[in-house]
Amino acid sequence: MAHHTAPHHAPPPPPPPRPDTSEGPAHPRVLEPVTLVVLVVLAAVGAVIGIDLVSKLGISANTSVVGALVAMLIGRIPLNFLRRMRSVHRQNLAQSAISAATFASANALLTSVAVPYVFGRTDLVWPMLAGAFAGLLIDAWVLYRSFGSRLLPADAAWPPGTAAAETIKAGDRGGRRALILAGGTAVGLAGTLFSLPLSAAGVAFLGNVWALAMFGVGLLLRQYSPDLFSTDLGAGYIPHGVMVGAGIVALGQAVHMLLGRRGSRRAGREAAPAPEPAAPDPTTAYTVDESALRRSLVRGYALFTAGAALLAVLGGLVGDMSPLGLVGWVLFAAFAALVHELIVGLAAMQSGWFPSFAVTLIFLVLGLAMGIPSVPLALFIGYVSATGPAFADMGYDLKAGWLLRREHRPWDPYEREGRRQQFLAALIGFAVALAVVALAWRSYFGQGLIPPVAKVYADTIRNGLGDADAVRTMLLWALPGALIQLLGGTRRQMGVMLATGLLILTPQACWLVLGALVVRVGYRRFRGPAADEELNLVGAGLIAGSSLGDSAQILKT
């Protein structure tokens, strides 16, 4: 009985242990007055840079390094209330806000609303802006809830995120690390003056070797296929077919991973738990288990469905389509949005490049083949194109934050709070981007300043497939893409990366990627494990310099 289990002479139970807070204060918050003002101002700058470059030059700039550098400079202004910006974690919040605003304004919002505008339906711009913003928010939320899982692990490459973190750490610590990083930044910045994509070499120093080798091969085949095979592998939907096959297998691998672990975990609970060796580094443990990842993806699909339904109502599709056709449109739009962001995110995780335009074009071709009417198809493509870039960009930012927070103890609660604050910083960037695009789109479009990819989407919708063999070509080339992706497995994403390379025509990028990989492998054999840190700094510097050069092009425009 209960009164026999606690004798009078038993000592009282010890008090619960107090949390270990010896390693410093709580994570900085975005709602701190000075931090909030800095985030809003930087987000406005990033949004303007984003829409200006994507509409005038057709390029997207990764401004996260710019935000980190500006935050460093603000922290060194001799005013007491600005000294707080010397914190590397506040600088991380600053780079998260400005990069979120840049990609949201350029790749998600302005490009999406340009599709119905170019198609001749200016009355659909505002409904498209609302739908694209909803897709953007859902896109970022899914990544936030999935980062740190087996599908999207924190210790994967995420090269631009590594570059941002190394920049912030070098600025904070100085010394030899800062000199190496500064040298790489100078070289990367000089490369933009000669139109050399040195960021490609920087990515090769940071990313997965197998994935980047396939990426380099794809770039090589795209550039030299007319000379080698007397045909352009970038034409005729060949790379799109490779991406379709690789993307289907990648999606299947993700589903298998999510469902296949359930039985093994259940069996493990029934058996006596075996002691596991302590992990050498707790920061590399998954912070999102398979069940939480499943819930996030299912809820993401449900939210994408709600967003597509909202767009259908605001866009007037209720009166233009049959009830069954409208339901099919909504469900297919939600599916395309989710698959688009996953494929783009996996490619960005391994290589730092995300094939958003190519994957959106694949769904556009599928929509044409399915016979979706032109106006619903224009809204469908605008909605799908709004997802993916923010997914990849938030992965970069959370990777940077993860690297900056790894030394904090206790680590897990600090890491989770840091991710939450970064997500809030991104939401601030999204809100500012929405305001900038809402105010500026009439002025830009009225001057004929329209993102080139939006013109491609609209022209493709207007002209149709044109070639009856397009779908057949895609299905034929899907086979090698699927096979390569299957052989590479989930961690390497070789098929997706080969297709990404085939879809990109950047002169000399193939030699920079493949050459940097050769240097990386050879230097590591010569220097051993010490080579990794040095090459990470060089690669981060090259990416940072290229990003600064791309952002500086706004001065030319």
C-alpha cells in the first residue's frame, strides 16, 4: 500500500535539477527595439535589391552575406545602444531577414504576379499576389518544421549558409581565419568583374563531393553537347526529363524513408533497448524525428491546399471551371507546390543552386499535357513558382545559425529558440517584401521591367507545347535520371544534381566546379583533416565575394 512505500526515516526527494544557464544569456530576440529596426531596414534594402536585379538583369542575389557585413559594421559604431549588434546571433538574425526579403520579393512575389500580367490579365495581379504570399509563408513554415531531420539534416552542405556563418565568425574572431576569408572574398569579387562564376568553385569546396561531381558533369554536357554530340542537351526538354525521373525517385526515397522507419522503431520498442554509444557531437543528432517530419509534410500539403483554394476563389476560377475540375486544380496545385519545394530544397542543400525555374517549367508542361485551361494554368504556375526559393533560402539561414550556435551549452534548447527567432526574422523580411512589391510592381511593369522567367512561363502557356513529342522526350529521358538518382541514394541526390547541371547554361562553371573538386580531393590527401577548415574558409570567401558582386550590380542599373 502507498503508506508502506515511504517510511518515515527515508530522506526527502532531492529537488529537481536547475537548468544549466552557465554558458550565457538567452538567445537574442527579433523584437528587441534596436534589432527590430535593423531587421526592417535591411529587409527593405534586400527587397529593393531583389526586385531590381530580377527585373533588369534576370538574376537573383544572395544578400545574406551583405546583411551580416552591415550588421557587423553597425555593431562597431561607437554608440552604446548599437553595441548589441556585435553579437554573432543578432548578425545571424540580420542576414536571415535580408536574404528572406530578397528571395521573397524577387523569386516568389514579383515573378509570380508577373505571370498573369504578361498573360494580359492585369486584373489577376492582386489575387496572384495574395496567393503567392500564402504559398511563400507555407513554404518557409514547412522548411522551419523539417530542418534538422533525416531528410533535411543540419549537418548537410547548405553551402551559402556555411559561407554566411564563416563570414560572421571570421569577423567576430579575426586573425588567420579572417585573412583567409578576406582573400577568398577578394578573389570572388574580382571574378564578378570578369563574369567568372567563382561561387561555383566555392560551392565545390563546401558541398557533397558526389553530388557536385554530377552537377559539374551536367554543366559540362550542357555547355559542350553541341560540339560533342551535335545536339543541344538543353533543348527539347531533355534536362527536364532527367529532372522528372530524378525528382520522382527522390520523392519516392523521401516517402520510403518516412514510412520505412515506422516499423523499425515499433519493433525497437517491443525489444529490450540496447545501450547506444554516446554521440561524439550532440549537435549532429536529428532534432526532428520521422513522425514529426511526417506531420509537417502532411500539414504542409493541407496548408498548400488551403492556399490554392484561396487563390481559386480570389482569381475567379469558381465560375470558370466545373466543380470536379476545380477540386482537381486545387489538389494538383498543392501537390506541385510541395514537390517543387522538396526537389528545389534537396538540390540547394547539396549544391547551393536551386533549379526553381526548371522544376516549375516541368509542372507547366505537365499542366499543358493535362489540358488545364490557360487562365487557371497561369495562376497555377504563379502559385507553384512562389514556393521553393524561400524553402532553400531558409535552409541556408538555419544552417548558418546552426553553425554559430554549435558551441553553446546546453545546446538543444538554445538551438531551437535560435531557429524560432530566425523564422520570425524571415517573417519580418516577407512582410517587408510584400509591401515593397505591392508598391512597386506597377512602376516596374509599366516600364517593361519584367522578370525574364515570367515571360517564358506566359509565352509557353500562350503557345502551348508546340511539339507533340515534348512529353514523350521527357518520359524517355526520365529513365536515366531515375536510375542515377536511385544509385546515388537520398544523401547524394546525384540524379537531381545531374539534371540541375543540364538545366543551367553558365559558361566555364563546369571547369570551376570540377577543378575545385580535384583541388579539394588532392589538398585533403596532402594536408589531412586540417584541409577541410581551410577549404571551407576559401569556399565561403568565394561565395561571399560573388554575392557582394551580384548585389553591387544594382549600382549599374
